[in-house]
Amino acid sequence: MLKAAILGRLLTTALRVVCGTLFFPRGGSAYVARALTGGLAESGADLTLVAGSRHDLASLSDARVFYRDPRVRLHEVDFTPALESPDPMAYEGPPGTAPLQPSFEDRPGAPDRAFAALDDDAYELQVAAWARELEAAGAAQADVLHLHHLTPLNEAAARVAPGVPIVSHLHGTELLMLEAIAAHPPGHWAHGERWRERLCRWAKASDRLVVAPGNRERAVELLGLSPRHFVVLPNGFDPKAFRPMDVDRRAIWRRTLVDQPRAWRPGQEPGAVHYGERELAAIDRGPVILYVGRFTEIKRLSLLLEAFADARSRMDPPATLILVGGHPGEWEGEHPADAIERLGLDDSAFLAGWHDQSELPQLLAAADLLVLPSARESFGQVIVEAMACGVPAIAAASLGPANIIRDGETGWLFDVDDRAALIDALVDAVNDPAQRARRARSGIVDVAERFTWPALGARLEGILGRSVARRRTGTPEGAGYRVPTAAGPAQGGVPAGAPGGGPPTFS
């Protein structure tokens, strides 16, 4: 009764929340952070967002632009001075700055080195800088902290706001790093085991960990926690922005590919790759297939381009593939521009460059299909956004996409890395417009029922409020924690799917 009374008081007053992300805006997790912060504000929470930022990439990675919201106080942590220093990861600067963020990914030559390659001194620099920024943002006075990913922000929060509960939000990239450490880490990841122990410790110290559908079982194994420690919350879409609409397709692709190009090749600036009337004419021939995302190895862009090249002879009418994304200067493996050249796709596959999410509804509306071949996709937010716009999706049946798409009803699923199945799905979707229309109609209804940001923001506020209530009433957490060993994940705790093993209900 006491816990219910405290929760009732919390939910009738403004919940003071400090949200935090160590990273500058890039990739899906930044869009999720922005949307959930807006959803919390919509629910009436008193919000401060602590976020990394860069000023050297125009507005693409500037937190002041990306997170602009009059309802949210932004505490920007600028990496630009670090990037101008001899060693960005060793930078020590004034308040409002920090050493450059590390990365969960290994990208040789990039200024942001992998977490697992950083020694204890580099770790302490990160923690000290972010502790200073959290303290300045009022973390100790908050009711609850909502921290994206598991990063040195968690350690910093424990030092400057030890009495404030933490809800950590996993986005999947940290799980990929843990899997790499447990398997065959690169030789230069000399400190991988130390970082694995830290992530497990931060997870255990979190009051709850929020995970996307499809990631709970992975997180349970990798972090050595009981399933009770997790709550599943999908990503979503803004129903005001993402909806079916009529657009001038040719005008949109002319602006995107010809008049205001943003595509690039390795060593080039955004806009260096551009197109003309020949490419626009190709787009008019038949359906437009869209990929949206980063150019990382896990996205399987080479697989997509190779499958598209093989599928073209069976497509009637011929389709065009447009790749939207690729954060400037960031790629792994074969760059898509090189793959397009290797496969002779210059007349049917084009690069559109990186675009803000606010531009995505029109780009989706100018397409007929979305394709996402990722081998490991924690959720797949762009699938939900595409379906909301009436664009059915083809996706690898991994983790999130398998929980979003109803194969044969709202889209197409194929087995991970199954090139032949991807080819068949592409041909089937291109050659059967009636089938595309049927699955598009079903998808619009399906995502509206399951994945809107306002509803998810309200659910998140409930999760945060319950964490505060548990802390204030001293409600004990479930047992079952054991740090996994380097040889593999822990086997203790309640197995996923076992009686009593499900997450608590917070909706």
C-alpha cells in the first residue's frame, strides 16, 4: 500500500528525470533517445538531457540542433575541442567538454576507438568528465536517471548521484560488443574483459534495464541477470509525421539525388556523389526499393547489393535501389559505392546520403518497398516508420524485425544471410503490386496499434516512476545475478520463458 501511495503521488506531480547519452547524435539510438525524451515531456516529466555533441559535421551531429525541444533542458557535452587535440581520447578540457566518446564498434582509423581497446587511465578520464557534467546537470537532485546504453555515464552517475535510481536503456550495440569479447575479440581489444565486467556491474546496479523485443534473452545471458531485471519496450514512430501521403516522387528524388546531393565515397565530403537525368529516368521505370541506415558490417549492405544484382533479371518492371544513410565518413567493410561499381549497378542503385529523421517520411512516401537485411537488428525502427507510411518491408528475420513484421501479412521475412531467400523476396515484392498493396494496408493498422511514441513515452514514465517508488520503499530486487565468465555467459538465474522468468508488467 505504501509503494502504491508513493507511486500515486509521483504520477500526479512532475517526475524529475535526467536522461543521458554518452554519444553524439548518429544512428538509431539517438532517434530513440530524442523520441522518448519528447514522449516523457509530453507526459509532463521535468526533463534534463545530458548528451554528447559535435560541431564539425554541420547539424548532423550537433546535439543543440538534433535534440532541440523547448520542453527539455539540454546539457550539451561538446567533443569538438577533443577532436581538435592531438589525441581526442586523452583530451582533458573545461566544463561542457569531454574526451571523445568511445565506440562499441571497431572501426580502424576512426577517432573514436572501441571501448574494449581503452585502458584504465582512458576509462577514468571518461568517468571524471561525465561525472562533472552530470553533477552540473543536477543528477543528484533528480528523482530518477534514464541512461542510454551501458557506458561510463553509469559509473559517473553512481559517483555523483548514489541515491538516485538508474534505469538503463539497452540499444543492442553494447550486446554486440559483449558477444565479440566472449567469442574472438580483435587482438587490440586488450582490455575487453575489464569492460565486460564493468558493463555487467552497471547492469546489476541499474534498477531496471529497458530492452527492445528480441533482445531480452541475449541480455539475460550476456549480463548474467534474472529476466526480472528487464522490461521490454519497443521503439515506435510519431503518428503525426509518419503516415500515408501523396508526394511528387520525381521531385523528391530530383532534390535528393541531383539538386541537393549528400552522398559520399571514402575520403570525400557529403555531396561529392551526385546524379543526373539518366538516373532520374531509371527511377521512373518501376518500383523504388529503399534501404535506410548506417553503413556498418552488421547491416549486410554487400549482401543486399549482390542479391539485388542477381534479382534484376527476374524483375518486371525493373526496380531501383536507393540507399539512404551512411553517417559521413563512417563505414565498415566494403563501402556501398565500391560494391555498386563492382556489381555494375551504376544504372539502378544510388546513394542518397545521410538525412535527418524529419526528412524520412517524404523519402519513404516516395518509395514502394523498404529492405533491411541486417544480421543483428535489435529492433528496426525504420521498419515501423515505413509501415506507418504504407510502405511494406522486406527484412532478415533477426531479433526485432521478426517481432515487427508478420511474414506474409504485413511484409516479407527471410532467414539471416540467406541470399537466395532475399532474392526471392525482392522479386516477389517487385513483381506483385497487388500483394504489396495488401501488405501495406495491413501494416498501417498493425503498427498504429502497437508502436506509437506517445503511448511508449507514457509507458516509460510508468517504468521510471516505479523505480523511484521501489527505491523509496526499499523494495528488494530479485536474486539471480552472477557475473559471466570470460568463457561464456552465466547459467544462473531464472531462464527466459521459465515460470516466474518473465519481466514484470509495467503497462
